[in-house]
Amino acid sequence: MTVADLPPRGDIGAPIQQQVNPSGTDVAGAYYIEYAYRDTHTPNMVAVVLADYRAFDTLGEVIVVFAGAIGCFFILRRRT
């Protein structure tokens, strides 16, 4: 049902393709595409978004995974 309501792929009028939200503010993705190289001088846009624009969020995810790995290590290492 949901997939049937999606706009056709590549539709220029789709909401995701817009530069401005209905509320009048800029779409974040448009900013990333337009200014990623100018802000960071890195040609890989995915690396720019993960490492520069969302660095604190990515750091938090790394800390959670690291804590989980340490917890698994100590549980599996436990001797009876």
C-alpha cells in the first residue's frame, strides 16, 4: 500500500527533491550537496556527512558499539 503511494523514481516534483521545505526552511540534504566540498575539501560526500557534519552522533554510535564489544568480551571470558 505504501509503495504504491510513492512518487515515481526521479520525479523532480517529489518532496525529497525540493530545495525548500513547505515550512520555508532549507532542506538539509540540499545544503550537504551544495556545500560539502567547499566546507571540507573532501570529495567523498558520504565521508563528509558522517565524519564532519554528524561527528558527535557518529562518535556516540562508536562508543555504544565499543561498550557492547567490551561487555561481550568480559562475559565470554568469565571462568567458572
